[in-house]
Amino acid sequence: MPPPRLFAQVKRFASTIVSKPMPSKTHLHAPLPDSLFPKGYVLTGIHSGIKKKPELLDLAVILSTANGPATAAACFTRNAFKAAPVVVSQEVLQRSGGGRRMGNGARDRRAPRAPPSALVHETLVMSTGVIGQTLPIEKIIAGISSQATAASARNLGSTFEAWERAARAFMTTDTFPKLRARSFTINGKEYRLAGMDKGAGMIHPNMGPPAPAPPAVGVDLRGRWSFNSISVDGDMSTNDTIVVLANGAAISDSEIQEEIDEEHDKTAYETFRDELTAFATELAQLVVRDGEGATKFVTVSVEGAPTYEDAHKVASRISTSALVKTALFGEDANWGRILAATGSIPLSAPLDPTRVSVSFVPVDGSSPLPLLVNGEPEKVDEVRAKEIVSAEDLEIKVELGLGKESAKYWTCDFSYEYVKINGDYRT
Amino acid sequence: MPPPRLFAQVKRFASTIVSKPMPSKTHLHAPLPDSLFPKGYVLTGIHSGIKKKPELLDLAVILSTANGPATAAACFTRNAFKAAPVVVSQEVLQRSGGGRRMGNGARDRRAPRAPPSALVHETLVMSTGVIGQTLPIEKIIAGISSQATAASARNLGSTFEAWERAARAFMTTDTFPKLRARSFTINGKEYRLAGMDKGAGMIHPNMGPPAPAPPAVGVDLRGRWSFNSISVDGDMSTNDTIVVLANGAAISDSEIQEEIDEEHDKTAYETFRDELTAFATELAQLVVRDGEGATKFVTVSVEGAPTYEDAHKVASRISTSALVKTALFGEDANWGRILAATGSIPLSAPLDPTRVSVSFVPVDGSSPLPLLVNGEPEKVDEVRAKEIVSAEDLEIKVELGLGKESAKYWTCDFSYEYVKINGDYRT
């Protein structure tokens, strides 16, 4: 036993400074059945030599094997400083028209396997890491080529395990691989979506519209309700990229492919749009769940705005407020900070404080807790408030009383751990 | 001696988690000679009962004793949720026209001392604290009245000590009272400026133009180069207020007062403007020096912008970037984060990455360290970079290459201590 005095000091020290235990995230990467994953893709994660330790995966490869190259649509960061892979991928898409030259929606099923040199011109690339550091491009090309040529492609697979290996290969400060899959039926046909993403810091995407415009459905890929509505630290990356691929492999050869088209079949269109949006939201939320140092997952809902943009701006401001986020970490129901953030940005119509309400909505289905109603502070039951903010999940709801539009943002708290991770990221 | 193993653990723990020692701030509140302070004001700080412990000062009173009420001009927060004292002070100024009814620049020197009830209508008020908590107004009025009536005003004084007591009385998480004074001469006449401010968190003012317009000089009181260019945490307060008072007490009775007027005497006008701006900048910077948890004082200079607003926006974005601020805390010369922040907001002209340069400017007068020159990363001497970011003071300089306008922002780093202070602020 250490001397009692020192022990007491250590304890006090720990209770005031040390990070809270991070929430367990094991349930977020439980295995998924192979049958959920789309046909016609093979994947892997390999060690190409970017990272020093040979046991670390550092390169993910996704290859469309059915019907030639997949059709692609993508959105990219609006940051004026675009990372090299963003510029390259934009060029690839511009040149290929999103792959539509392969058959304009219907795919050219006789397309031969392209040789590796051609593959470089049809490959969308993404990278992550310290800005300004040059990556070893020879190792990356060798890594891609080793998987893209049939001869050596023995690591490629289409099972959950292969997808998971790929998702693991591009993690940086992520604590778990982010992989989701779902299937649904439209007019008796099964559709499958699988997706991976990564990110834990420098998360505040504001991506532009897809270019070229997506060939199949006019879904807002930018994710008004998904990727463009998440924040970990308010910092926009130079690398933000969303890519959607489709190669029609699920359509059997005997079947004539029909595009899902809003005019032709509105119900089918809406079902697909809603499934894709929900799927994108799920993937986007995983990033916030794994936010650097995060101990909370917080939904910020802004309602009663004159426009969607107004609601989105307010939700973004609350989601990036250092004072709101440290209060969340400290489990302090400090609604005044939410209010100050709400009022701090100009909107398309002036805010009337007497029409603004703020409440906490628990995720367990119990009653919301009003904190401010029409500009008047409620007498808050602090015990109940503490109970709500002590949960890992929490919704902050702000009613502006100015209109009918709404938006959501997903954010996390600001912890010692965030400061620690980002104070020594490069070293 | 504790057992070596535990001791080693404690040491490791301390070296990874514990806050760095805070910079000493004693030199920032050294005594100032009484002769620097303007004539015609008396001040004090008292315990009025807002705070529980009787030894804590909680109310500052400043009273203009010469020539009746002082002329006043003020700027207030643009937050849609204005704190009660902001609304009251705005009303007082609107009603009184900034005190000009007392003689439109020249003061009515025969104005009798107003009774306490009238004083309430001529008093500008400011408060600080947790948003939404109602302050005990009876105690505050009693406190003001006790000082404002000649009979009981025995605490009031005009020395440095009285000013310092007042500055101390409105501190919250501030670690030192913020008080400055200076004197200068224009056309043989001595002018004196004294000022106090407070603030350490919820610091990102964006105040509106003075209303009513200041009677004497058209200085941009909002502080393009002072209060509207500081950030601790990016959060705009509901209470931000700047008040400038002038009562002409320095003008002897035999002398005819002349207003400093740009048309009449441009040199005098510019001297006064520059002195007032420099003074406001000095006061504003004290807030950043005392930023919650701050271990660094960082000047962000943005040059080569198409407009002042563009330069100011970029400087603000860099100054509020959580990633830039944690890197500064970690003394990591991570210029990529500065670049990402720079590129993340739309400007009036598109940024051309090949014209952007970033450098660190040491405050000791030694050579600046280029990090990025015309979009190309420099081979950075990491030892030198570490040396520069390890100093308490540092300048980050960003050249946009788009025009001739520039702006500065003053900010601090983001530390464990900030999270700690704001995780338990209310408790």
C-alpha cells in the first residue's frame, strides 16, 4: 500500500484531471451477414509500406469486378486547399463522366478487365494523414496494382471479413472500423448497400454537389441530413470525399435493367432515396460516435427556422461551440451557452428572443425537459437535467419560432482526451 | 518516500495528462502612477452581497464627478439574446443621447448632483456570470446607491488603488484585474485614458457600431483592431459591452473646450484616434492573455486579402480552430491545420493555393520561419519550429496573395485547463 497521503493526492488528482472512461464501442462493429453485401465487388486491406510496422494495414482497395468499372458519383470538400487525391479523383470523374461512358446507366457487360495502367485512370483515390506530408506514391501504386491484377489478387474477397479488413486499413485515430450494410426490396427486387467511412478529428464536412451529377438517382449526396451535418471539432478537412459506386451486378443477365426514376416510379424513387439517406446518416453518425475523445453523442435539432439554411447554420454553431461541448463533457445542463450560440449568428430573419425555446430530449423515450420556453427560463429540475446529460446519448432541441424549416447536426463533447490527442498528433 | 513503482506511475501520469504550468501574469497588473488617471472620476469595488463570501468584491461603481454626467458612447453585442444590462444601457443611451443633452460636447458645468433616483436613469450597467440566472437586483441597486450618494461614498477614490479595486470587483474566472492607463499630449494639452476590462471565457466579441454615434471623435469603437478581433473560445457573449466616457474634467474652467475634429485639425484627430485604438488594443489583448487555460498568446496576421472583411474572417477562423489551438498547446508546428482553416471559408475572391504563404514570426525579433511559400511546403527546420512554438508569444502570418488588405486577431491555445474550467463552471 502506498502511504495514505500520496494515495489521497493521486486520487484527487485523478478525479479532477483524468479523462472519463470512454464509452464502449464494441457494439458498433459487430459482424454483419455476408448476404447483406452487394455483389460484384472485391475488397481488401493490405500493408503496402506506408506505415512502418509490417503488421499495420495501410491501404484499402475496392474493385468492381462485374460489368467493368462501376458507375460513380462523388462529392468533395469545398476547402480551397484540396488534397492531391481530391484533385486526382475529380479529374478521373470529369474524364470518365462518372463511368457513364461505359453504357450510360446500363453497363457494358462485355468490357474486358482493364490492364493495370488503364486502371490508374479509372481509380478514385482517397488519403488521410498529416497535411503537407508527401505519401510514398510508388508503394501505393505497387499496392493497388498488386491487388488489381488478377494474378496476385489473392487477398481480395467479398465477405464481411474482406470489407472489414478494407475499413480497418484506412483508420487513423479511429478506434474502430466503420462499416455498415443493409438490403431492401423495391418492386420485388433486392437492393444492397454497403459502405465504409473513417474519421475522428478534423471533422466538419461541407462538401459541394456531386460532379458529374449522379446518373441514377438525384439524391442529395452531399448529405443535408448526413455527412454535411456532422461535427467533431468544427475543422473542415482538405480531404473530405464521398463516393457512391453502382455496377448493376445484382441484376441478372436475363433481366432488363430499369433505372429508378422519379417520373417513372415515384414510390420506388422515394424508397431508394430514403434508404440511401438513412444509410448515409448511419455512416456519418459513426464518425461522431468515434469523435476524438468523445464521451457523448449529441443530436442538435433546430426547428421553426425560416429556411433550411438558417436551421443548419444554428445547429452547426451550437455543435461547434466550445462552451456547449465542454459543458456536455462536464455533464452540466448549462442551457445559457446553447442560447448564446443560437443568438450569435445572423439569420435570414431576425430572431425574436420571446419565441425561442430550448429543451433536452432524452433518448430513452422519457419526457423532454424544457429549459427555456418562449424566451423565459423554466424552473429546471437540476436532478432530472443532470440525469439526462449524464447519458451517453442526448438531443438538444431548439425551437426558433420563425418558420417551418428544420435541420439536425450530430456532434460530440469536448474532452481532455481531445486536447491530448491533438496536442501530440504528429509526435 | 512512496514506493518507486507508484511514484513512476504518478510521474508518467503527470507528464501526459496534467496541465502545463500557466505563464506568470504578475507583470500584467503592476501598479500604475496615480498621475496617469483621468480627473473627475471616482471609483470603487465593494461587496454588495451578490457573492456569498463577504470578503469577495462583487460590484464596481464608476462615478463621473466633474461637469455632471459624462458623455458616453457604447457598443454592444450583436447576439440576438442580449443580457438585461445590455438592453438597459442601450435604453439609457438612447434616452440621453449619450449624455449630449448635458451640453452637446461642452458640458453643463453647473449641473447639480443628481439624486439617486435620477442616477438610475443615467447609469450604464454591465454584468457577468451564468446566463439565465437572475441577479439580486435589490442588492445591486442598494450597492450603487450607497456609493452614488455623497453621504456614504467613503469608499470612492480616484487613485490607482481605487481603479484596481473596481477592476477586481467584476472579475469572474479572470486571474488578474485588467487595468491600464496612459497619458499623451496634443497641441500642448495633456489627455489621459484609463480603462478596465474583464473576460477570460465566452470571448469572441462581434459588437455593433456605437449608438448613439460618439460625440467627439469618429473612432471605430467596435475595434476592428481591438475588441472585435480577439478570441478565446469562439463563443460570442450575450453581454459584450464597450463604454467610453469623457467628462472634460481635464479642461480648466478658464479654458474654452475645443473638440478634436478631423476637419479642423487632422493631426490632432489622428493622434487621438491612434492613441485610443492602441489603448483599446492593449485592453483587448489582456483578455486573451488571461484566456481560460491559456498558456500561449498568439497573434494571427492575415495579409494580402481582397478586403479587410476577408482578412478578418480568415484570421477569425484560424483563431477559433480547435486543431490549430490544440497544436499550439502541444507546441506542435502543424502548419497544415492553419492551411486547412484558411481554406475552409468562402471569401469575396477565390483563394489560389499557389499564392498562399504561411510563416511563424517569433516575437524576439529573430527571423520569421517560412512553412509554406506560394503553396509549396518548405523543408522546415523542426528544431527551430519547435523553438518558436515553445515561446509564450507567437505570431502566425498568412499571406493570401489576393490583394492589399490585412487584419489581425489575437487568440490563445486550447488546453486541458480550458476543458476543466468549462466542464465544471457552474458547480
